[in-house]
Amino acid sequence: MCGITGIYSLTNNEVNKDLLLRMNNKIRHRGPDDEGYFLSNTQAGSFDYACGKETQEELKASLSPLTQCDFANLGLGFRRLSIQDLSVKGHQPMTDSKERVVIVFNGEVYNFIELREELESKGYSFKSLTDTEVILNAYLEWGEDCVHRFNGMWAFALWDIKEKKLFCSRDRFGIKPFYYTNKNDQFFFASEIKALLECVPAKINKDTLYKYLYYDEIDTSNDTFFEGITQLSPGHSLTIKKGTLNVKRYYILEKKIKLIQNNPVRGFFERFMRAVELRLRSDVSIGFALSGGVDSSSIVGMAHNISGREKKDTFSIVYPGTVIDESSYIDEVIQKIQFNNHKLTPAKEDLKHDLDNFIYYQEEPVPNLSYYNEYKLRSYIQEKKVVVTLEGQGADEIVTGYRSFVLPFYFDLIESFQWKKLLNEIKQFKKLYPQTFFNILLRYCLSKLPQNLVQTLKKIIKKRQNPLINSNYFGSLPNIISPKNKCTNLNSALMNSLRVHSLPKQLTRADKSAMAHSIECRFPFLDHNLVEYSFSLSNDQKMHNGVTKKVLRLAMQEHIPVKVFKRRDKKGFLSPQATWIRELRDVFDLIVYSEEFKKLEYINWIAFEKKYSELITYKHNNSQEIWKILSVFLWEKTFIQN
């Protein structure tokens, strides 16, 4: 897990080495263990490797300082967090043994051992034990199609010296970030937006802000909150050759779906076990984020099944005495598995102390303070000297973790004329979630209305629900309806959640919070073999008798506590957001009543102040809209105004 940066002049002008150095320094937290650079005059075919202040001492003698290198129109930068092969042999930028290609790589290819053996049988040699070198030789053997061989998470930029081609790739589901921008015929890329703000001015992307404020959308496209800064979409590659930039999609999940008929629970278990097993490969300490839900408990249970008596560390956020506390489930898991558990309860003082840094490392507004739970948990994990964590993101999106999936599930039953089963599912669901059922029924009725009428109604309703927003600021931007509303069957709804509505924002915040503390997050449920298998399962294996995640529950029944196995609620890593805002009134009053805040063009301050005062005085507990707008202001003050 690392950080990468790069500058490529498309017109062969010299790159600014000081700028590359500043970009790399901005993401030091992603890789405090080492630093390195590659510079090339691509027309002449010459190149050089350079060092920075934090390059490992053993390497500095053989490298020139970055700013003293000769003319270059291509520059690659790297910050290392050592995970595999902790020696200097893992230094990047890295080249193959014959210096045909060079790479800067952020992520992990978990099946690198198997790929290395295959490549060695084809005559390739290796000088390190890293997955980075495996990528280099895999590219030499299979070209751009090498990405289909990788099981893992990645964002990399590879310079093909012979072909004079820059090849960049992002993993199938977008676990690792890759941001880029163009200015004055120069292509800039980086693992984080803040590095690119050294290259281009920070301006608000009104379209993205509009979707966030009116429709709660975040990370639903490759746009960011910054005008002109884009992220490479998951499952896509980017190439630049002869000054031409081309982006293409290399991974299409729909093409991987096959009907599963034989023993689906066993098949799921085997693939899940392999996914966890691969993600336990590391030369540094490994821990687990444990919420007490089915997903994280299953990962811990599977790790225990694999490692036997070896004790490992788990980390949990708890809020004892509140309705959002999950301590009892966590304790059940630890009692059964006997791993070490470390609990943390963030307090208002923590948020007050961390607020500025939290906003800085998130880089974009966050819709609620549950993201602070993640940020604080990883700070705690760092204190305990754990470098890698396994976490449960992704399960909800592949085996139905949300109650909202019941609607497309019903659609499938209707379309296949399974009336008896439909009535039984409705009956069972109503028993478990009586209030939720009527919300879903309302959504079903709305789905039967003409789309143009739904769009008009939603636009009116949304604006009535957002009197705090000054719509004049956004001009004539079109009404935006989320793709999630177009799903009419279960698999399409799951894919939408995986690609657009749910998972992308989770992965973005996980990466930013973890890397702020130099920690690598791994997600077994996003092993592509497991994802493809899960999407190939019948609906009955995902949802049954009103209960979600049937196949996961059955596969892990012997490895998680009965209490967790039978859980029907879903808390979602909540925080006491309203309480924190009230208890930190001294902090937020200074913001709300400041002249800066009053003058915000996108806010109706009078309406906002009224809503804020009512929250502070306990007239309501709806802090969502309050925090959402506060987070925009804090973000703008951190990145735009400064």
C-alpha cells in the first residue's frame, strides 16, 4: 500500500521537478517508509532514477537528487508503505531486469506467488519477493491483458520504454484510488486529490455539489468535488501514446455470471475461505475491524478457521448504553473465537481535536459522521502498531445486505409468476420489519408511475425538503435522478449498489481514513472470484423468508456465534452525530454565525440557522442536513478558500 504521483508532458516539454516533489510530499502519509522518482526524456529514450530526502539511506548513494537530474518530459513519484518484502528490493519506481518497463504501484496483488511461479516457468527472473515485480513481468508476458490475471486491488502507472506508452490501471471495483487532470498539455495523476491541487487551482464542481446537496449522491461518477479533477473509473485502464489519451473498460461483471446449480453454500464457503487466506499474506502485522455484524464477524471467523490457535487482534468502535452500541455481538464473537479485542469509544473531545485533520484527509465533503468512526478507529489501530486490516465492506452489495433489495427481489418473483412465494416473502418480511414494508410498498407504487412524472415529483419534493439550499447558486443545472431508481430486478440492483450507489463511497472513505494513518485495508468480499460467484447464485440463495445474506449465513453458521447468525438488524457503523453537534456547540456556533458562513452562496442562512437552533435546543434530532452543509463549508474552507 503506497502513494503514486506523475507528470507527463504530452508535447514533450520539460516537467517541473519541484512540482513533482511537492506532489509526492503531499501524500507522505500514504508511504512514510521510502521515497523514489523516475525521470525520462521519452523522445531520446534516456531515463534516470532519483532520490528524495526520505529515500532509504542504503539507496541514496546510487541515486541523484531529483532536482539535479537532466531534462525529462515524464516524471513518476512514489511513497512506500512496506507490506511485502520489507527490504530495499521493494523500492519504487521499479523496473524489470532488462529495463524495458518501469512502474509505480499502489495496492496488493494477492496471488503474486502463484503468478510468479507461472512466470518463472516461462523464463522470467526475479530479484525481489514483491508483487510489484510480478506486475512488471506479467505486463511483459501478457501486455495490457495482464490485469485479468490479478487478484487484488491496485492503481498503477507503467511506462513502456520501447512502445513509449503510459499504461495506467485501476482494480475491478475501485478499491485503490487514481485521480488525474490535464493542464497546458500536461497529464497529472496521483493517489489523492491534494497532490493534484499543487498543479491546478481548487474550484468547486457545481454539478457534483448539486447532486450531493439535493440527492445525497457522492462518488456516483468519475467526477469529484473539484472542477477539472477526475478519477479513473473502477475496472478501467488509461493509456497515453503519441500524445493521445484513451480510457477503456477492461472488466465487465455481467460477462462473468454463470448459473450455479451444485452445492452453492459449499462453493461460496470455499471461495470465501480462499479470499481471506490470500488477504492474510503479509510481512507485517495484521488485524481485523470487527463491528459485530455478520460480515466482519464472518471474516474473523474464517481467519480463525484458517489460522487455528494463532491469536490475532480485532478492533471495534462501541458506544455503551446507546441504541447504536454493538458490544454484545462483539463480545459473543470474541468469546467464541478467542482473538484479542480492542474497543474504542470516540468522544466529543476527540472530534473537536481531530476535526480539521479529518476534513483534510477526507478531501471531499462527507455526508455523516459515521466516517469519523472509521477515521478514529484507524488512528487507534495505528497506535497498536498494526499495519494491515481485513474489513467487511462489499458483502452487502454481493449477497443482499440492505432491506431495500427486497423490492427488486419481489419484481423478480412477479416476472417469474411465483405468486405463492411472493405472498410468503411479503408475509415473512412484514413480521420482521413492519414499518419498513410500507416504505417499500410506497416505492413500488411510485415505480409504476411514468418516469417523467416521477422526476418532476421528486424534483419538487426534494426542493421542499431542502429549504436550507439556495437553488439560484446552481443556475439551470438539470434534474438528476440516481441510477438506483432504475433497477427492476435483484442482480441489477446489486450491481448498481456495487458500482454506483453504495460501495464506491465506502471504499473512497476507507482508503482515505486508513492511509491517513499509514494503514492498508483489505476486503475479502471483493475478491473478484467471490463476487462473480455470488452474482451467479439464484435469488433464493441471497434472500429467503425476509432474511438477507442467506448463503453467507449458512456458509459461516459453524464459525460465528448463534446470536450473530440470527441478527436481523443493521446498524451501519453509526455515530452519535446529533449529540456531538449539541455538545460541541461552541465549535459549531463559531461556524454558523461567522460572516463567512452567512455569505455562502449555496446556503439559505436564515432557514439553516433556524434548523440548527432547533437541533441544539432538542426540538428535533435530524442532524443529517445540518452536518451535510457544515461538512461542505469545512471542506471549502480547507481546500477552496485556502
